[in-house]
Amino acid sequence: MENWKFALGSIMGHKMRSFLTTLGIIIGVASVVVIMALGQGMTNQITNMFASDSKDVQIYYTTKKSDDVDIFDDEDPTTADKGPAIKEEWLQKIKSDLPGVKNYYLTNSTTSTVEGNQKKSKNVNITGVNRTYFSVKKYKVLAGRSFETNDYSSFSRIVMLDTKLAVKLFGSNENALNQHVSIGSKTYLVVGVYKDPNAGSEQYGMQSGGNAVMTNTQLAAEFNVDEVQAAFVHVSDVKKSTKVGKEAASMMTRLSAVETGRFTIYDMSKVVSQIKSAYSMMTTVIGAIAGISLLVGGIGVMNIMLVSVTERTREIGLRKALGATRQKILTQFLIESMVLTILGGLIGLALAVGLTGLLGSSIPNMKPSISLNIALGSLIFSALIGIVFGLLPANKASKLDPIEALRYE
């Protein structure tokens, strides 16, 4: 305990010199921690982007024979054999017979310009949905209503707008209700306005002009698209989404009796793993480069400790004359060096927390995070820098001859 008091007393006795000595440590720790936090934030962003709808597993047709389908594969199954038209009764059978499948939904889609109230919005994503869609998605209806059973059989020319599109065209959600909009050459009645929490994300296209939904039967009839372009099963346990999804795809292959291909799923876990691995490698490399400043800071600590040993030569000689052992002198200077770098590490960590908070508020859709492991690791590494670079000055101090030291002017 006495050595710690000596160390703090020496550091506080030369505040400015101690601060300048630890500047390299401060910059190094702050740089490494911020870079690691940004890397963690980007990794979390990618993981959340793919995992947000991971309970909804898309099943699609492919002519490939291998069991593992790469999402980045060049093959486009829509250019050749499109496979059999997906029937809703297949999904109903899967839902009733396959444990783990809680529900399903079917969609088709197109993109068009939507006009209303003498305003227009380009590149609007228009999704056609079946009857089970809203029970799975659970969108919040802000005004009006969602689709009813009669809307599908009567081919009602109705549409629901998301809140972004409704406000853009009509100024508010309530003003959009019961208004008419033109999509292509046809007119539709707005029966509802909804909020989709994923709208505007990377998955939905950040540059889109908004989103709208109508019945998939109406979209197929009037926009010359298939009634079912995409089929999704909604699993009850997100941890088993890949396993249950593959079982559902195999069951659909059997129900369709297709022989030229098969139904399969996108295995997003592989994509997430590849992206996380790439980000981790990039963060490690950049962090290692930034960590060079820690070594430079360590050299600065070593230099100032050598100066301190020279300045305190008589003090060391007096302590030895009074019975201090070489081990005690060595320990004293090592502790002083370590305290110096730990203080630098703490200041650097505080600076990193501030910078991370600032970056988190200025970078949209990403939240850099400093984990406990990173914080503790930075402090432990700072302490190690102090021990390693303080060893030479401490060893020099411990080897001083007490008589020669007392004679030193």
C-alpha cells in the first residue's frame, strides 16, 4: 500500500509532466476502443437487419440440386424454370402438420408512381398480401381499417398506405382516409393508413417513395403479376428458423410433386456469419494499427521513468541505506509506471465513451457499443504497457549502489 501512495504522490507532484507522458496512452486507448465500438456497432446493425424478420422464412423454388444454396449465387431461378405455381393450400397443410410453423403469408409486388391530392410519389413499393398477412406482421393501423375477407373475393379497388406516403400526399394520416389515389392508370380508395417499423430500413429500400399494400388478388389481376410471388412461413422459435424453414421447404417440394427442381430457403445464418467475420477481421486490423500509438506511449513512459530515476537517485540511495531491498525498489517503480499508464487508460476510456456517444447520435441506424470486455481489456493492456516499459527504469533504480547514489548531485 505504501508503494501505491509513493506512486500517486510522485505523479501528482508533476501533474503536467505526467499528463503529457500519458498522452500517447490516452490517444491509443481512445482510438482502439472507439474503433472496436464502431466495429461492434456495424456487426450488431447487420445482425439486427437480418434477424428482425428471421421468424419469417421465405421459401422459393430453385433448379439447383445441392442442399446448401448460397444467397450470393449467380443463378437466377426466375430466368428459366420458375417451377410450379405456389398454392395456398400447401402452406395451410404445412401450418397444420409441421411443428414449429406458427403461421404463413403470401405476397406479390410491383413498383409504381402513386398520385393523390395533386401530388405524386415515385418508386412506391406496392405489396399484394393474402388474408393471413396482417395477422403475422401485426402492423399498427393508424387510421381506417385493414383488409377484410370480402375484399379478396370482390376484387375491391382499395389500398392501404404507410404513414410516410400518406403524409407526403395528404399531409396527415386522417386526411388520407377515404381519399382516392391513382396507381398506374387505375384509381383506388384509401381504406387505411398503417405504420411498418421496418419501412425505410436497408431491407425495404431506403430510397423508396413509400410503401402501400393491396390484396394480392387485385394486384395480380391489374398489374399482370403472379398471384403468389413469395411464400413465407412464420416460425414460433427464432433459434429454429433455419431448421423449421428447411423442413417446410422439403414438405412443399413433396406437396408440389415437382421433379425438375425443389423448394428451399435462404440460409441467412451463413450470410450473417460471413459478414460478422469480415467486420471482425477489419476491426482487428484497424485496431492493431491504432494500437501502435500505445507502444509509442509506452516508450514515452519509459523515457520519463528513466528521468524520474535520475532525479530521485539520492532518494533511492537513502532508502537502500535505511534497509530497502532491491525487490522493494523494483516494485515501487513498476507500480508507479503502471499507475501512470492505468490513469492514461482511464482518461482514454472516458474520452472513447464520449466520442462513441457522439458518433452514435450522428450516424443513423447504427449504435456503436463499448462492451465490458473491451473496457476491461483496454485497462488491463494499459497496465501491461506500464509493467513492460517500466521494467527497464525500475531495474536500473533497483541496481543503484547506495553509496554512489547518496553521493549523486
